[in-house]
Amino acid sequence: MKFYGALEAGGTKMVLAVIDEEGTVQKRVSMPTLTPAETMPGMIDFFRGSPIVALGIGSFGPLDLNPRSETFGYITATPKLAWRNYPLLEEFTKQLGVPAALDTDVNGAALAESVLGAAKGLESCLYVTVGTGIGGGLIIHGQPVHGLVHPEIGHIPVTPLPNDPMPGGICPYHGACLEGMASGPAIEKRWGVSAKELPDDHPAWDLESGYLSQLCVSAMLSFSPEKIILGGGVMQKKFLLPMIREKTVRSLKGYVSHPAVEAGLTDYITEPGLDTASGIMGAWLLARQAEKLAQPNHRESI
């Protein structure tokens, strides 16, 4: 039996697991995300304690994912200043001596949902997490999308809604972007109480579903994924999904002609099939890919 290391590196906490080749979690721990000097030794020790053959990392970002770049594998312009320009991938490969792969945490989650979860069997999907921040991972033709950098779905502009008492948003970069208007901290800043404490009939949810429907419309018109998956802490409010679907259909105004739209997007805008395990299982899949790429007889397809 082979074992793989999986790391879901979040801005608040690190989730580490050892997972066997069947996808069964053998060990799992979490630790707070402090500075690299405080956090890295404990993570290295955890993985050294098991005979892992490869490591997969889904990390907060932004990240440099260009293999031709001198800073490939680095965390780059993150607001977590202690981690800015940190060689995350290089440090793990140097310390552990096993093949490793790095992608954004949301791309990892999207990969897991594509292979194992709500989008299994499809060629494309968008996974979005709505919580402390908002991020999105995009799968096209079965592969995570990278480009100039990587998708930053949370920072797409949205149009402030007329009844929003905080139309300027809270994002320090863009103000009224998706994260600035619809993240957990945006909800708390607007109403003076955390999203968890707001009752189900609070006007906050009409705004929230409105902003998330703007995201869904933009995604459908931009790259037309076969499924949109909405996860994260804010989406634990299950009544949000029907509201988002209804507003998305209304905003499309009949332009996108497809049975999924005619059916009210019930099976199109969905919750994660893996519940809260999307991130760590995505890291496991990245580890499997790293092992395969490291094999001497591996050939890249052209």
C-alpha cells in the first residue's frame, strides 16, 4: 500500500493528511497558519512521520504556477506578509525528498469535484468557495486552468445592488468586487454581526444571492462550465442555492438556451459532492499526479 501526503494550505489554518492509494485518510491534523518559521517545521515533521511517496499542495495565493519562472512554486503577493515571496514548493521538496505538486486551493478542490464529486464524468466545472475570502477553481477539459497567473474569481467586479447599505465593498484592492461584497467579512462589516448569527429571513441573504448570481451569470457567459459548484462556510446556508439559481435564470433573460436553464439550474448550480473534503482530496489527486510525472517513462502529451 502506498501513501500520499496532502496539504490544504489555508490563510487561517493548515490541514494535513496522509491518504492511501484508495483515497482513505489514514491520518489528519490541522494547525494554525502562523509565520513560515513557526508553521513549516511542524508540517515537515508530520509528513516525515509517514512513508509518503509524493506530496500534493493546494494553497492560498496568489501563486507562481509557471514552471518556466524563476519563482515557480512561490506564494507571491499575498496579503499575509510573512508568506509573501515564500518558496513553498521548493521548501517541501527539499525537506521531504519526494515529488510534489502545487496548485491553488480552489483549483485542487475543483479537481476533486471533477474526478470524485459533483462534476464527476464532466469535462468542465467551476468550484467557488465563499467564506473568509472568495476564490474559484476552474477545470476545462479535465485540467485546472492556469494562464497569465491563475483565475481570481473572487475579484471579478460586481454591480452594487440598489438596496445595499455598503455599496463600496471592503476589498482593499477593488472595493466592490465579489469578495469585497459577498465574503463572510463583507457580510459582517455590512450588518455588524457574523453571517452565522443572521436569521434566515434577514435581508442580507437577498443581497448575497444577488451577488453570487452575478458570478454565476459571468461564469456561464465567459467560459460556460458544465457545472457550477458553490462551497465554503457562507454556503452552509442551504436556502441560498435556490435563491441564486432563480436570480441567475432571471438575469440570463433567456439568452442561454439549454435544458439545464429551462429546468431552473437545479442540477447545474450545486453544492459540493465531497462536502468539506474537496480541498484535501484535491491535494491527494495532485500528489498522485506528482508521482506519475516523476516516473522515468512518463511522457508529456503534446
